[in-house]
Amino acid sequence: MLAADKAPDTGHYTISVGTTETGATTTLQTTETTTTATQLGVAMLSDNKYFDFMIETDHFKIYFHTSDKEFASSLIRAAEDAYPVLSRVYGGAPSSKTAAFLFFDIEEAGKLGFRSGAPSPTDPNYSAGEFSIAEPLGDGVRLYFPAKDKVLNVRAKDIIAHETGHRFLRLIYPKVRTGMSLGTYPRWVNEGFSVYVGTEFSQQFRYLDAVVQEAKRGTIPQLTLDTLDKIESSSSRLYYGLAATVLYHIAASHGEQALKQLLAEWNRGAGFRAGIEQILRASYNDFEQAWINRIGGIAKQAKDGAELYYSLTGKTLTVATSSSTRLVSETGAMTPVMGESSWLQTNWQYIAIVAAVVAIAATAVTRKPKSARARGLFRPVRLSR
């Protein structure tokens, strides 16, 4: 599946907007029931004093203002569709519902504690998200979308899955505290898992794009798993992308179940290195070198983040069932999906065969010598503390 417009084992949703005696309501209703997800979500008066309305489903509660009703409905649909991906990767889910607080006003977001992930007031024209337990809102995901982004696109899907992933990690594995001030596990573990689930759900490859672009320029610094956190301040997108490649390497080499096994081992108290060696059955240094070699071997060869994703996962490009789905890469490349009745979908096998024959013929004619093997991904660089 190229993009998660509909995740496996979830229902299709329809949205209807109407009025009742108590005022306007927005209804979210499934037309196909294959899970226990709430079939009917109605916009009702908020139980949070900072927001006008809320919609509640089996796993989420989204809070919003009157003007944001339609987009809030779309977001909670996406959140429910992301839930199976989150549960699969993290090996479970929190016992409580995830609260999502939707902002379109940047000043309001700042006043209510939207901190580290919030856009600058001087540059409010991009979407952002943050998970926090800070008051006054407490436990929940903060989401900011400027007026131009009131649409459920892959960026919105990525943000809701990414930030919910942070909450899953904190509540399911409370001892896996990351970052310099919190614990013994590097921060990239937290961000890497969130980028992983966000990418798996949204099929947006903006962070993997950064890895490809920097690899081609030869500007990725020499890093180890212990020092990866040091580049976050200088290149957050590259940092997030590299963090995700560690998890994709684990999933490809040991199966995706190794990710939740690793979190469980750390949560039982194993040290960072000890946990890796116990679950992956390899020395820490061997695992680290295998990751460096693998990324170095494919990042320079990929044309964009989407191609890097398929190389990392070993997945093959398949025909999607939704004509609205797009495989999106920040480099500007977009792979269109073939609709069910399209000529391309009907004849794509023949097109592929012809293309392969032409490529083989061209190779036989030119017989150019192979280029020298690309060197490793990382270049030495001095990192300041």
C-alpha cells in the first residue's frame, strides 16, 4: 500500500455535518466495520475549558474550536487509521485515550504551553506538533496547522502519527526515558520510533529525503549511535532521518517485532548497549558498523527518500486501490497511483516488460565501464560538545 489513506483493519469513514436542537454537530460514521473502533463520533461541547468542541472515538479525543470542525473530523479519522500501525510497532497501546488539541492560532498555542515543537510567531506558515504532559492542557498531543493547511494531507497524517508515537513510548515503556536530562537512552530512540511510525502511516519521506540529499553532497558527519544526538541542533531533519534508518535497519535484519522487543528489554532495565546485544544477538560494535555500512551503501544510490525507503524495507512498489493516494517525496518527485479503471493499471505489466527489454538493450549497446564503488556515507568532522 503506497499510502495509508485507509490502514489495514479499519473502517471507511464518512463525514456529515448537520444541526440539532442543541446546535451544529459533525458526525463521523463508519460504513465498513472491521474493528472495534467507535462507529459514531459526534461533535459535542468540550469538557476542556480552553476549547469549544470535541469529538471522541474509541482511542482518541480531539479538541477544537467552532471554525475547525471539518478538519478536526478529518484528523480524528486519520488518527484512528494510524492506531493499528502504532499498536503494531510499539507492541500495544496506552490504556487511556489520546487527547489531541488542535490549534490554528499560533498565539493561543503559545499561551497554552505549545513549546518545543511550535513554529516561530515570525514564521507561522508551517504545520507542527508536540506531545507534552505540561499544564494547563496536561497529557496530550498539541497540533498546529496554519489556515492554508486545513486539509488532510500526508504532512497532517505524519504529524498525528508521529506525536501520538511519543505518547505511546512514554506510557507503554515508562522506563525508556531518553535525552540528556531524562535518562540513559539517547534521544534519537524516541524520535526514531516516531519518525518510523509516521513514515509507515503517511508514506511521507521528508526525513529520508534529507539523508539522501546529504549523502550525495558528502556532508553527513562521521557519527556513532552514541553521538547521533549531537547533530539535532544543526540539522533536525537529517537527524530524524538517520534515527529512523537505525530502526529500519533493525526491522530489515531481525524483523519488525525486534523493535518492540528492544523497547521491552530496555524497559526491564537493560542498558542501551546491553539491550541491543541481547535482542539482536550481535555485539554493539558489529551492529553499529552494519548500520553504517548498509546506509552508506544505499543512500548515495537512491534518487530520493521514497527510493531509500523501499531499499531499506525491501518492499516493492504496488498498485494502490485509491486513486487519491500519492507517494510523496520532499525532492518534488511524486509517483502517481493508478486508478482502478486506468489504462496504466490495466497494462502496467506489459509496460514494465517493455521497459526492461529496452534497458537491457541499451546496456548491451553502450557497455560503459562501471563507476568506482561509492565510498562510505560518513565523512570525518569535529563535533562540538
